[in-house]
Amino acid sequence: MDALPPPPANAEPSASAQWASALIQHRQTILPKRLGEPGPDEGQLDLILQAAAAAPDHGELLPWRFVLIPAAARARLAEVFAAALLERDPAAAQEQVARAREKAFRAPVLMLAVVRMGPPGDEVPPAERLVSAGCAIQNMLLMATAQGFGSALTSGKALQAAGLRALFGLGEDEQAVCFLSVGTAVTRKPGRQRPEPARFVSSLP
């Protein structure tokens, strides 16, 4: 695993900031098909999940949850992926259906992120709930990176399928946002060029 050096103990704030910056910049999306064993053990996975709890949460609503998909449940998810594809494209080739099923078996750790959007007009609007979930997910990705694991977020049209909603028991006001995969990076692509702040920051005149 490609682990970062540990954070400096009792370091000056500048040194801690440099370590945090290195961690953030080191994070890279590793597609699930490039994630293999070993995955996080029980203790490492617990740290990843605990990191989510540090996300901003207006009103302490805990508007998001994560559903782990163990090996024993992957076959059921595979059938949901296949059915969702055939609903969208009844003429899909057998090879396409097989590829849809195969996606359920990638990465040692796979989980679904779910957001409770809340009733219309609620004091905490859907946008805030999604931002909170995004912060929780980023915390998890960074903790996985800090432990030397690769990770990725994946989505797709299957997230909207009735079969997926039924499999995960989603409530009427819940939305499946993405899958989160974690494992050991088997291969990596070169890191992409990060945009400079000038491209996405402006000042109010």
C-alpha cells in the first residue's frame, strides 16, 4: 500500500498544515476495477467510518447513512444492476449485462451513500444535507488515503432504479447518492493536474 508518513507529533501548526496538504493532494480516484485485496480490516474500516462523523451537520440531523455491502450480498446487488440495465435497454447484449453484474464484485469494501432529503420546506434544505454528506464522504476518502488505501466514488443510472431502492430499503425522502469503494490500488494512473485557485475563486466587487 502507498501510505503517507505519519503526521508529525507535537509539530508546529505549519508542519501539521503541510502534512494535511500532502494528504489531501495525495488522494486520487482509483477505479473499483483497480482495487484489490487486502481491504481495510475491522479497525481500519472503523476509523474510516468514524471520520464521517466529523462532517458538518446543521441541526445534528445526521441526514446521511452508509450501507456496507458484504461479499454475501454482492450477488443480489449484481442482479439489481443487470435488471436496471435491461429496464433501460431491453436489447442490451449478454456481454453488457455481464459487465453490469460484474461491477457488484469489485473492490474489497463497497458501500452505498444515502441522503435523507427531508420534507419540502424543511429548515435544513436538501442542498445542505447533500453538502453534509459530501463532507462525510471526503473525510472517509482522506482517512482511507491516510491508511494507504485507494478509493473511488461511482454512480450511474442504476442508483435511480426501483430494484436498488427496494434492495437498500430506501425511504420516500431518501436518495442514493453514490457507491464508495475502498481497497488496495493494484494499478494507478498518473495524478491529474489540480486546478489553480484562480480558476474557481473570485472576489465580490
